[in-house]
Amino acid sequence: MVSELLVEEKIKRQLVLFASTGSTFRGVKSESALAAIVSFNHFLKTSTIENLVATPGRNDSLTTVLNGLRPSSNLPNYGKIYLDTPQAKAVWIVEADNRTAEDPIVFYLHGGGFVMSTGPTQVQGILNIYEAAKNPRLSVLAVEYSLSPEATYPIAISQSAYVYNKIVVEEGNKNVILLGDSAGGNLSIVLLKHIATPIAAIEPKLPASSKPKAAILSSPWLELSPERAGSYVENDQKDALTVDILQKFGVAYQPDEQLRKTLPVSPVYSKPEDWEGVMPEKTLIIGGQDEVMVDDIHKWVNIAGQQVNLLIEPLGAHDTFGLDFEDPATYNERFSSVKIVSFLSKL
């Protein structure tokens, strides 16, 4: 199927692995690249979830991805395994030497529709932001949660909670910043809710005192049963994502339609009181004006109230955090990078 799409090999891989799930590539090489991405995603409308999960590289380990990248500088403890147990896996993208409990840790939950593993573009985005932040005490820990459809709700969020419990509760790290993009944004929000009010299906339970210092959410996926209306129609030709793809990935993550329309799976199905005291005092959400999910992002922010700072990128598509620019200087001129680096500098 993939070979039938006549695009450059690099763009082809990006389209298959990320554009349909967790990252947008507006401007990677040119506007024609975005056109190819959009066309490919609409082509996927007729694909089954079995076709999509058979994509080569779809379940690559983070270690494999990190080994395939070439960081611009020697990063401390790049790719060091933090946790590799039957309960959960996590890897340091970068860990400060002689790290203390007071040093900042970005706790990263990746996007990918719950179906794709962490991709090179997402890691490169993190590395570029790390370099721009110019904080040698900053570390970034990435969780490798199990993927759908093999692992359905609540496996991924329970694994995320397991790693969070170990790094925060057991080890006593006090300066943690949640970072989640797309599906990872969903996991981040549900994790925050679980910390404030334990969710029965999710283990382990986490004390309310373990709430992170801050949260950064890039195009969080908030509605796993989207309908063909509003921004899903208006931005259908502008964004890499489509309602068809999101519906398929939503079913893969939580097959039960009734349960997909509940808060632990889709945070838009909630009330203002559900979010009282849940979000960190410092929370940044970035969305795109042209992404299909933008209506859901506005809807959830309105429900959650004034606890979050929402920034909408003009003409931005889905999850520009994951843009794959080979030149960090170019990447760090982008909207999401500028806002995230600025946010980190003020913590």
C-alpha cells in the first residue's frame, strides 16, 4: 500500500508513521509535503486498523529510534534505560548528570493515536526544545506504553501511572513537568485527573500530593468518538488527521462505544466540577487553528475553566510540536517551540 504513494521515501515514512496519528509536517520541506500528507490520510479512509498497525516501524522501541538519530551535541545519558519491567518501560532521552530531586524532569507521554510508538520527529522536537531551553539541569523521561489494538484502555494509562509513581512518589522527585502530545496529551490529562481523584480502572493509585509542577499539552486528543461536524469538516482538507482515522484509533484504544464517551477515555465528556483542583497552576495547551480537533480543544478548555493557558497557532495544523526540522534553529522559530521554551524558562 505504502509503495503505491509516489512521494520521497523520507516523507513516505513520516506520512505512514506519524502524520496519520501524532504529528503534522506543515512546512517540513515545502507546502507540497503537507499536500501529500493530507492526500495520504484521506487515502487511509478505506484502510482497516489491521492495515494500519501492520505498518513497518509502527512498534519500534524508543531505543531503536534514539539510535537512529544523531543529536547535535553530546547529551548526558542519552538513551539510558530507566525502567524495563513487565509493568512498564521508560527511557531517558536526556538525564542531567548528578541529578537531584529538585532538578526539573519533563515526563513525556508521546502521541501516535495510541497505535504508533514514539517517532523520530517527536524525539527531534524534544531535543530541539531541550537545546533551546539552555538548562543543563533539565532531564527528559519518555514512557513507552503498550500500543493498541493489542493493549486497550486502561493499559497505557496504568503503565504511565506506574512510571510516574516510581519517579515522583517512590523516588521523591519534586520538579516534574508533564508533556504530552496528541494521544499523549489525553494520557496526561487523565493522569492528572487520576492523581486528584483516583479512577477505579487505573493502577496504581497516586497521592494528590504528587501533582506535577506544570503541564504542557500539544493538541491533546480529547474526543475518541468524533463526529463529522464542526472543525472535523471545516479543517478536513487542511489537517493531516481526518475524522475517519481518529474513529478507527478510538475504537482500537477502547472498543466499547459507551465507555469511549466517558471522562477517563474522552475528557470532553465531563463537567466543570470534574476539573476543580486537577490541573497544575501552570498549564500550557497549544492547538492549531487548522486542525480537525480544535473545536474539541476549545470545548474542553471551556469546561475545565480558567485553570489552563490555551494558545492557538494561526493556520497551525495538528501537533506542530512534532515537526521534523533537521535544522534546530529553524524548528525553534516555530510557534510551538517558541511557546514551550518560553513556558519552561518561567518555571
